Amino acid sequence: MTMNGVLSVLPSPADFRTMTRAPRRDLLCGLTVAVVALPLALGFGVTSGLGAASGLITAIVAGSLAALFGGSARQVSGPTGAMTVVLVPIVHEYGANGVLTVGLISGVMLLALAFARAGTAMAYVPAPVIAGFTIGIACVIGLQQVPSALGVPTPAGDQVAVVAARAAEEFDATPHWAALLLALGSAALMLAGARWKPTIPFSLAAVGTATVVAEALHLHVTRLGSLPSSLPAPSLAFLDVSRVPTLLLPAAAVAALAALESLLSASVADAMRPGERHDPGKELFGQGIANLAAPLFGGVPATGAIARTAVNVRTGATSRLAALAHAVILAGIVAVAAPLVGRIPLSALAGVLLATAVRMVETDAVRAMARSTHGDALVLVLTAAGTLALDLVRAVLIGLAVSVLLALRATMRGTRLTPAELPDTASGTVTYRFDGPLLFAAAHRFRRSLADVRDVTAVDLRLSGLTAVDATGALALKEAVAELRDRGIEVRITGVEHAHHRVLESLGVLPVNLGAGPADPAGDAGSGTPICGVVVGRRRSASTPSSALQLDAPDPAHQG
């Protein structure tokens, strides 16, 4: 790693100078985001299995560090629903110390991804995969809230659907109507308020109303419980080095999700404010620093949070000062009002998260994507189902694999070998034009089509429409030409672009060191215009040297 590589992912002085442009506006935006983030941080902390305090610590520590070192001026980071989906099984298998260790390792992995400039790969994730991923997360988050919403202890199990079903059975045996009504009331207030005034943080209003009602009526519902009034001292007491090898795979899953969700959230922020672009390398670096530090204080792994980032952008944040202020304000709330926050009913937080899960899915965009092509609909459904049945990382890998297969299928269909003009019966010559990429997915069909040519003495193959070629495609071309040669058919290849010479020459389709060839009457020979015609595959006679391939000047009429 060079010094330039290290400096490229560090924040620059210009990144910090922007914090002085409109500090009053950014501080007000930070206050608004903190109001939205408080119930979400508490809820996701509880859902993860490490407790509400852990969620608040993550929002404060990771939120402030990611704001300072990240690559997006408006990104807000903290605990998220997607991350809790991954953390719940880790908690069950490895305990709280295992989760903290996983967070520490994932931070190191995120730093490695940042230095490797892996953030640019986010641009290649297909939209149906992201949509299916979001739908799956929303379903899992909703199912995770069922026990708390019903007021029953969370049953044992790793599959959220099974756990939710068991909770419903327990509620049916011993109903807790107060908890259910608080959850439904909180969710209804949040959803109705969001439709009426989207800019107002109704999540806090819902939680506050539910808390007041529970206190006034002395309802017997489970509360958050005591919260620390300050951050604990940093410590590595949780780290057991002997367990690190067994935690590498879960840590890789956490790091992959943190990278994916953070870069997706930053992209959403860019789309909401045209002209603003985040730096993927810096964003991964910031998330790495945040996830290295959060476990030291007892926090869970963090990512960029799409909902909080959207609120930050909509309220007019101009710099990273807003996200930093949100973390500081949360710390102040904890210091001043920890006993009051501890009286919040768990069922009210469950209602807020249920509403959050509903709002995560943009139904119009999903409906349009599902109707666009059968392939997109298949990828969307498989990714969402994989998220529910397996885990997020494997679900995304399934979606990507199916997308690649569908892309290969489209490549095969987009490759055409068609007659370019009527056969010249006098000379026994037929002219074919090849259009599209000649890659491994289409190589077999191309070879079969070309080798099936009958009743001719010569084939003129125009490659000016060739857009890409790989080794498999070049070998298929070579083998097809060899089959025609063995049947005594001459093959003339014309219109080869400069960019394709290396592959075709290295595999023996064209002569080595062909060079630029004669000038192209239609333009500059070095400009990328097809410049050469090569006669290959003519049956050798006693007077023809065995190693010679005849090079003809290009014919403008054969340029396609």
C-alpha cells in the first residue's frame, strides 16, 4: 500500500471546510435526524439481542466517526434493520462477545476493501437484486417485531418466520392486548403521519404517546429498562483471540453487508441531491473506522442508514456536520434523559419498526421492475426469498448469479450471423456479417452456424460489427474456419477492429504482428476503423507455403 493509496481514502481539508458553510442549518438537520434516530437505535439494539444501550452506543460512536471519515457529506450511520438480520443468528451461536469480535474483524475487512478501492463494484449490482434485498430485509424486520408487538418473550429459534409463528401461538394461549394495541397504535400513527407530513418525525411522537399512555393507565407492558447515562470506557475484554478463526466467516458476511448497505445509502443520497457524488473508497474507510471503534464501547456493527440519510438530505443538510451533530445530540439525550427513555414500552418500539419495514418498500418501483421483464421479476423474487430463507449475503450472491446467467442468455440472443448480401452464384461466394459480442456464451452457436455453410467455394466474413471477443469465441472462429478449410472452402475475414487483433492473433485466427496494414480509404488506419482483410483457410496446394496466410488490402465495400 503506497502513501498515495492511503491518502486517497482519508478525508481532505476541503471535506472539513464545507462544515463551516451553513452550520446553523446543519445543526438543525442534526437535531431532526437525532429525533428520528433515537427510537430506531433503541429498537434495533433490542432486536439485535445486545440491548437498547448497545444500539444507542452504536449510533453515537459509529455515527460520529463515519460522519468524520466517510465519503458522503450527507450519510448518517448507525444500527440498521438489515444488520440486525445478520446479527441475530450470530448472537445465538456466539453470544454478545462473539458479536463484538465480529464487529471488530469486520472493521478491519472494511478498511482492506477501502484500500483495495472495492467500492466501485457497487455500480455493478443490478437494480432487481437491490430491490429484492430491500423487500427481504423489510419482511425479516417485520417478523422480528412480532414477539415484542404481542407482548410475549421471544421464542427460541433462528428462522424469523418460525419464531413469529411460535410467538403468535403463545399470544393465542395468553393474550397481552395492551402490548398489541400500543404496537398497532404506534405503527398507525407513524404511517398516517408520514403520509400527512413526511418531514415531521412521527416515530418519536408515536413512542412518546405510547409511553405517556402506558404510564397514565399503569399498563403492565415490558419496558426498555435502565440505560447508562454515559458511554462506557473503551475495552477489549470481549476479545478472545482463539475464537477469531471461527468468526472470520460471520465477520465477512457483516463486512459485505456493511459495504453494500452503506454504498447503497450513499448512492440514494446522491440521487436525492443531483450533482453530489460520494467517494466509495472514503465511505468504506469511514465505515471501517466506525466498526473498529463501536465494539470497544459495546456497540454493534453499523452501516449507512438509508432512512436517516434520507431525512438528513430532505431537511437540507449541506455537510457532514449534520450527521456529526445527530450523534452528539443523541449522546446528550442519553446523558440527560436516560431514566425517561428507559420507560419506553418495547411494544411501542416494535410498532415503530413495523412501520419502518412497511415504508422501506417502494411499491411503485418494485411493481414497475417486476413488470419490466420476466428475468428481472425472477431475480427480485429469488433475492427476496433467499433473504427470508437463508441470509442476506447468500441472497445477494444468488441474485447476482441469476443476473449473470440472464445476461449471458441475452448476450447469446444478441449475437447474429446473417447474410450481408445475395450469394454470388458465379463465383460461389457467400457473404456473412457478424454483429454483437463473440464470447463464450455464444461461441458454440456461432461455430455451428458458420460451419454449416454448404454449396459454396468461398465465405466472406465481415467482423466490423464485432463488439467484443474472448478466447473461447476466438477459438470457435478458428475451429469453424478449419472445418470450412477441410471442405475446400476459402474464408475471407474483413473489417477486424484494432481492439480485437490481440486475441485473434494470439489464438491463430489472424497472422501475428499484423500491424496496421494498408491505409483505410474510409479514414485513418489508426483511428479504430476496420482496416484489414485476411484470406484464411484456403486448402493448401503444393505451391502454397504451409505457414502463409494471405493478407489483402481492405475493400471499402466489405466494411459492413
